[in-house]
Amino acid sequence: MSITFGMMLNQMTGLFVILVVGYLLNRFRILPEAAEAVLSKLAAKVLLPCFMIYTIMQECTIENLTTHGSLVLYGAIFQVTGIFAAILLAKFLGKDDPFLSGVYRYALAFPNIGGFGFPIMMALFGPAGLFQYHLYMMSNHVLCYAWGVGQRQPAHERGGLCRTLKKVFNPVVIGVLVGMFLGLTGMEHVIPSGICSTVETLGNCFAPMSLLLTGFVIADYRFSEILREKRTYLVALFRLILIPGAFLLVQRLLQVPDM
């Protein structure tokens, strides 16, 4: 499928507008401060799982898994490699602050695949392309919660093995498993259409809700302080250009199939 700059720009513009609305909701105190916690739980525990269930069950068949199953392996290899790269880079960027170093590890290892990634993939590649994207990011869904979230917490709050396993079976992973089960067993055709349409409607709310939340959170920061932090530019350079560019080059060398 040929993707033009105009198509990307249109999608990014629409998403940016929603983000700005979230920013204004906080800046002008249209919503209370407590709205952040409420919106976050709603997006993570209800809307995102519904999105995963509906989009995956539509395309998850034996044929599609056989054809595109290798994407899970490719995604795992690049995700693990990205984590090791993030650990090394974070030691340099946050050497004077252990907590900040953990934040950098998380930011460098895990891209924003939800609020921006899902709607862009859906608009540009359709349900089939989004399903392939889910397969490629499968390891991200697991490792982000099992290892990544803990990097933003003090060491004594990360917990042991039981807590880690609990993080692995988070609403996102559960949504993926439920969607795959429904798709592979064909139960999506048995479930009443009213229930399927409700799950679809809730899932479609995830992207705008997450972007509203992102804008809402950004409003609490001073841009002048953020722009003065030189390490922010380094993190952005690695996360947005160098790391994706290196992965893309390696994928071309390995002849990873295009979507």
C-alpha cells in the first residue's frame, strides 16, 4: 500500500487537535485535577481492552497467524534489543539520578504505540494491517508492563515475582488473548451483534480518550523548563530517529516482509 506524506499529515493533524483539546481542558480548569486519574483508569482498563478484543478478533485466523506469525518473533527480537540499548543509554543520560535513569530506560525502550500508533495504523493500513501491528508489538505489551512500568518506580516499590506476573496479565494482554480466542474459535460470529457493536464503540473511544489524557497531563508542565533540559533533546533524538532508523535498516537487511 502506498502511503503519502499527505495521508500521514492528515492523521497526525487530527490527533494533535484532540491533544490540544485535552490541554485546554486542564489549562482552563474545565475538568478537575482528579479527572486525570479517572480518565487514565477508564482508558487503560475498559477502552483499550475493548479496542484490542474487537480489532484482533476480526482478523485472527489460522491463515493470518500462519502467514504473519513471524512478526511476533521479529518484534520480540527488536524489543529486547531496544531494552538493552535503553539500559546502556540511560546510564549515560541519568547517571546523576537513579530515578531519572529509570524514567529514561522506560522512555527509550518503549514507543508510544497506543494513543498515536493504533489510530494511524488503522487509518493507513486497515484492520489487516492493524492486526499485523498487534502481532509485531506483542512482546511490547508484555514487557512494557512486566519490566517497563517498574522502571518509573523506586526499586523498593517494584515488588517480586508475583507482582511481576500480575503485571504481565494486565488488561491489554487479557484483551489480546480474548480477541485471539474469539477469532480462532469463530465465536465472534456467535456473539450477539449488539454486544460486538458495543465493544467496537467502546474501543473506538480509546484513541481520542488517550490523547485527551495526554494533553491534560502536558498542561501541568512548563514548556520553558522542558525545553531547557538538554537531555530531553537527546532522548527524542534516540527514540524518534536513531533507534527506529537502526531497526528499519536491520529489518531491510533481514528482508522482513512489508505490510
